[in-house]
Amino acid sequence: MNAEEKKRAVAMWGLALCLLSAAAGWMFMRFGQAWSIADLPQSDSVGWIVSAYIIAEVMMIPVAGKAADRFGCRPVLALGSFVFILSSLLCTVSLTVGMLATLRLAQGAGAGIMLAIAFTAVGKLYEPSKRGKCHELMTAAFAIGSLFASAAGYYLTDTFNWRAGFVVLSAMAGAGFAVAWKFLPPTSGSEEKTDIADTAAVALLFGTAALYTQTVNDKFDLLSVPSAVFAAAIIALAALALALGKRSGNPALPVRMGGFEKKLMFLMFMFSMCGLGLIQYFFKLYLAYYEFDIYAASSYFLLLILGAAGPSMLGCRKVFATGVRPWVLTGSAIVAASLIITHFIADKGTLQFGISLFLFGLGLGFIVTEVLCSLQTVVEKKDMGQHTGCLMAIRMIGILVGNAVVGSYISEVLHGSRVTRVIDLNATGNALEEMASNFFSDIRQASASLDEGLMASVLIMAAVAAALAAVAYALEKDDVSALRRDGESPGER
Amino acid sequence: MCESKPRIAAALMAAIMLLSPVPILSGCSDAESPAEEYGAEFGIDYGSVDGFVRTVTGALMGKEIGIDGLIESFLSRYPGYELSLIPGMDSDFAIKRTIGESGSERRIADRIAGYVELSADFAGRGNFPGEGTYLPAEGETVSDLVERAMLSGDGTERDLRLGISFRLYFDADILTLIDLGSGEISGASVKLRMMSVEKDRSNFGLDIVQKEDGSPESLSVRYGTAAYTSNMFVSLGADLSFTGLRILGGSGSWDLQAGMTAHVDEFLVSSDFADSALSKALDMAGFDLGGKLPRLIMNIITSSDRMLDLFDTIDSLTGTEIPDVHLRADLTASDAADDSGRRYTSLRKTGDESGMEIRIPHSSYAVDFDRLLRLVPNYILPEEKADKILLVLAILGWDTREILDLRDDPETSESIGNVFDKVDREIEDDKKYELSIPAEYICIAAAGLAALLAGAAFIWRRGI
């Protein structure tokens, strides 16, 4: 490794730290939000503290990717880090929940930019055959940030104050940016001017889609008129963004991509929905099983990461030679099998829990990094940000849609299983005791219903994962291995 | 504890059932009145309590002694110590009623609100004990142990200070509908807000550990400023329904059904309240918290400085919405009259002739404190203490008390308005949290912002 390569490698660690902060920023206030902001005046907007972040993050990912193509990675990363650190620091001195939610919106925007740049920079700075290791690092940072942020947030709030989490996030992002800025080589921009209307339409599309996933289960049901209106608005915005993109000379979305890319985008969306979208509910279920011991529940995510690490490490190194099809085919089969296994054994004990999580991670390890590497292989470097940003935004939307669908289904199950209890004063000696007993059995019932809802969803997701194998099979004719056989891939240009 | 459980049920039932008859309690034959609006206000302050104490001491001891005199005589038991105790008390209650008729229905809308504020400031200078743990002597009670320990000075002159304040505010809106055709209560709804605020500040602390039988195990004395804020706010609504509750024109005895659906809108508790009063109250009421309420929820509730909504916290962690409480009861009603000939409708649980009786007066009404005190669970008010209270009430002539007439005059309206305003204001003020950002986070944010801006300027000068 020469000096230049060493510098790039160090820069990747800096970017990974930025990505870790961005990923952790979403979930670290997820559990016990009311507690997290307990010293702010009471407000009904508490839910927006988490939602605002993810909406802004998803909204900014495609925009930032496109901006990296136009201006290069360094200035866009600088802007994203500045916004993230500034808003994180201001969050620590928030005076109201509304102010905190607004700052979280800005923080999410910064996080979206950092996330897009981390993955785009890998594509822009490395040749296809060498991207694997870097994507493995980025994927690990993203997974660790997402999966352990709840426990870390809980620890910081419990030990210090909810504000400490923001200090840690800004310090991590600051350190990551400083390293990345020092060692990241400049990447060339483009002279083509940004189409503001098209870019705004794309941001609006992804922002609205993210907003829908955050409100569908909270404000209205999935199968309701408001939901249909919202979905229609998203479709209309998608049509508008596509129309503007096709007319634009420099579209924000890769509207002219080939069939192979489209299939990869579709697979990324579906697997994110079937896989990563379930994780929040796994966590809630674990919490219930572990008597709300957040650390014990979180520790089981190590098994998921352990399961994913092996195939991911192997896949991101070999996918350039083998093509993505065998990896996604194997991965979809394992994901489907692991979900079926989850359905039947996960609630039988902690060992079974662990096994199902490990297998789940194993399946996803065959898919996520491999799809990302393959997509970047067929994309020219000048368009890397546009394609990578779109893929990552689709991935995030997939996660959120999975969350919303499973959440809606579980809400239905919870609602259906709710029994109206009437205490008959003629039949009971102690009405308060009966109320207490009802209260605790309602909590148990909710846990059981959550279990039942998740397990049913898991089976449906397994069927979807199995069906995706057919899409994966159809990747063959455009696969990267074929491109390799034909000569230099676009990603090398 | 077991013995007290039927009393808990009785108290609950009383609370539920007493909510509906309140609108028709008065000395003004309200239930049979046409459209009117009037009210009453009633307050007890330190001066009136002092007067009661003088009456009681006069009757019991043959010499009238006020509160100050009692305190003085108590403190004089400890020569060598400079002690002072200043108690404070204020309370006011008000009811405003609006009666109207629409079609064949009479609507009685009441607002009942009030507050009680109690305080005590204690200061002492003398040879108080050193810090440490004191063990009881054989057969020593808690109060004996405290007295002995506090008088066992270690030769050091110390200043002790203790300030306690307790405030309770309640506000209820009650709507009762009476079908004029059948004379039955066709429905009732209640909205209740209640806030309790307890603030203690002291420069010393006593930790008493008791055995299961109530005898002392140890007493620890420590010095240092300590503050305790135990706040609770509950806001709930209840809809009551009745079948066959004849109020106007009932005679003989008949069966009826009563139902209630209660919904808690807010249940805010401070960490100190959750740590002590809530746990104890739930435990005493039969809610065995041990191992049932997830530890995480208790951690969250008890580690916050501000009041948190217990139900929202449970919901956010478990996805469990706390359901409404539905109660039903089969009751036997009968038309009856008390010794003074006041007519009322008597309600008892069907088949439980010896159980608690609820009286819904037809016109004038007398509060029977004996009946009310017997409803309080034994663990809160032991029978012997209730007897003593009843003796005092009898001396004051308060064992049976006519409810004040509701009046319709400007002076009463103004004082009612003042009570309502005070209750509204205090509840809102106490629900508000005084925001204080920890100083270290202000410093971190300022330093971070300075570093960020310096970094941004540096990068800008170097060229992006």
C-alpha cells in the first residue's frame, strides 16, 4: 500500500465515523423519548424528535449524492458535517420540544449528506475490485450505529443526561470529518449546472415518502382514506420527479438507468423492507422478553452482525468476479429460511432467538453490500453520487416501509386482540386488585400480540424474500461478471 | 392488609357512586328546581382551625389553648434547645351549579373546586446528635427512638431547619341528566383534575427502617441540604350510566344497574412521587409492582426531574395503551328518610344488606362524618384514630353537618370565581417545569460552537 492509498484508507475511517454518527442519530432517542427530554416543557410534539431526523435524512441522501457529482465529495461532506455538528450542539441547549424537533430536522439533513457521501466516496475513489473492503467498513458502521444506538442512548441518558448523546454524536462526527477532510483526496466535480426544480422534486418525493412511513401507523391506518390520499400524492410526486428528470439535462435521479440497475434498486428496496424493516420489532419483542433490559436485548444484535460479517466480507471481495446473482440467490434463500425459522422457534427461548438472528444476519450479509458493489460497478464515476444516493435513499425508504407495514399489521393484531374488560362490583371483593390484574395482563397480552403480529409478518416477509429469488435469477444477462468478460466496466471510468 | 381490601373496594365504590349524587346534594331542593344558577364557597384557614382547637381544648382540658399554645407547651418539653415551629394552613372550596331544562330532561352542571395548603417551618438550635445509625432499645417505638436519638447530642451545637409544604388542588365538572318523565337519572359524566404538590427542604435527614410489624429497626441521622419534590397530577373523565335510578318520585325498594367507564387523560408523576408515594400507594391498593412493572419504566419514571406521564411512558415502551376502566354493579335502591325526616334514595349492592350504603338526598342534606370516616381504609386511618377524630368532631358539633345552601348573590359569585381562578392558576403553574439547562452542557455547546466556527473559517480560508 503506497502513501496515497494509506491516506485514502484513513479517510475511509473518518467517513465511517461520520456514517456511524449519522446512523446512530436516528435511533438513539427511539426508546423512552419522553424520558429523554424530561427537562423540557411538556409538548405533544415529542414523536417528531425521532421522525424529523429520519425524514430530513432520507430527503437529503439523493440530493447530496447528486451534489457530490457536481461539486466533489469534500465540500459536500464539509457542509453536511457542519450542519450535523452545529445542530447537534444546539440540540444540547434546546429550550422546547419544538426547538429540539426543528434542530433534529437540521441534524437529519446533515446526517443524510454524510451518509450519501460516505458511500459515494468509496465509488468515486476506488476501482470496482477494491471497493469491497471499504463498503464492508461503511456497512458495518451503519449497522453498528443503527443497532446499538438505542442502548447507547439509554446508557448516556441514564448515566448523564439526554443531552450527552448529542455531545457524543457531534464529537464523533467532528473527529470523523477532521480525519476525512485531512486525508480525503479531492474528487472532480462537473460543470453541468444543477437542475433546481428537478432536485427539489426529488427531495420532496423522498421526504414525503418518509413522512408517510412515519405517520401511517401513528395518525391513521394503512388501509384508510388518508393513507390512500398520501400514497396517491407520493405516486404523483414520483411521476413529476421522473417527468422532470427525463426532461432535465442533468437529472437528480438516474432516470435513464438500465434493467440491471433497476433490478438492483428493486432488490435493495425489497430486502431492506423484508429484512431491516423488521429489526425495530425484533428489538421491541426482545425488550418484552427480557423484561425491558435494554442492554440484554441489544447484545443479541451482535449475533446479527456476526452472521452478516462473514458473507459480507467474502461477498464484497468476490462479487466483482462472480457477479451478484449467486450472492443474492443464496441470500434470499437464507433470508426466507431464517424468517421461517424465526416464525417457528424465535419465541421459544434465548438460544433460539440468537439462532434466528444469526441466520437473519447471514442472509442479509449475502445481499446488501454485494448489491451496492455491483451497482457501483456499472456506473460511471461522474454519476456515482446520483446512482449511489438514489440506491441508499431507496434502501432507507425500504427500511421505513418495512417498519410501517409491520407496525400497521401489529397494530391491527393488537387492536383485534384487545378485550374490553368490565369489572363487576357484585362479583369482586377488591375492584382495585382486579384493575391491577387487568392492567398487567394487558401488558402481557400486548407482548403476546406483538409476538403474534411479528411472527405472522415474518412469514409474509419470508414468502416475499423467496419470490425475490426469481428477480435475482433474472440478473444474469446484465450481471457485472458479464461486463467483466466484455472488458472494462463503466465504474472504472 | 387483607382486612383492608374490602374497605378499598368500598372506598372505590363510594368514590364512583358518590360522583353521581353530588349534583343533587344541597339544601335548596335543587333536584326539583327549575332553571337556576348559583353556588357556595367555604374556606378554612389557620384562624378558624385555631378557633376549633381552642373549642376542643376548652371542652377536653377545661382551658382553651390555641395552636401556638400547644406548640409552646410541646417545645417546652425540651429545655436547652431553642426550638420554633410555625404552622400554616389555608383552604377554600367552591361549588357553582347551573340547572337547565331541555325538553323532558333536566341538566345539572356543577363545578366543584378547592384547595388545601399546609405548611410547617421548623428551626432548632442545640446539642443534636452526630451523624450515624441508632438502634432501638427493647420495645422502643419509632417515636421513642426518634426522640431519644435526637436528644442524644454529641456535644456539638447545631442548627436544624426543616420546611414542609403540601398543597392539594382539585377541580371537578359534573353533568347529571334527569329524565323528568320517569324521574330517573338518565346519565352523568365527570371530569376531574387533581394536583398534589409536596415540597420539603431541610439541612438534616432521618432515615427510619421499620420491621414488618412496624417496630423500628434502625434510625440514621445525616446532615446536609436535601430537597424533596413529590408532585402528582391526574386528569380523568368518567361516564356513568344508570338503569332505574329513580330520584324524583321513587317509593319502596327496587333494583337498578349502574355502569361507569373511566378514562385517564393524564397521569403525571414526579420522580420523588414515583419513588415513594406511588409505589407505596399502589402496593397498598393491591398493585404488586415487584417484578411486574418493567424495570425500564420505573427507571425512566424515577430518574427524571420533571413530571412524566406514566401511561404515555408505558405506551412508548410497550406499545400498550392503558385501556379505559369499565365497572358495573347491580344495586338495590330504596326510598328512605333519616332521623330528621330528610328524604333520600338509599343504594346498596344487591344482596349485601350489611355493606356500604350510599345516600342520594332528595332535598336538604346532612353529611354524616361517621359514615364517611368509616369508608377510609384501615391502613390509612386506623379505627382508633377515626374514633378520636369523631370525638373531636362531636365536640365541634360537626359529627353531622348540614351542607351549606347554595346562594345566588354577587358576593358569593366573586369568591367562587376567586377559588376557581386560584385552582386553575396553581394547577397550570405546578404542571409547568422550570427549565434549567445544566451549566456544563451550555459550556460544552459554547466551546463546541466556537471550535466549529473556527474550523469552518480555517477551511474556508484554505479553500474548500
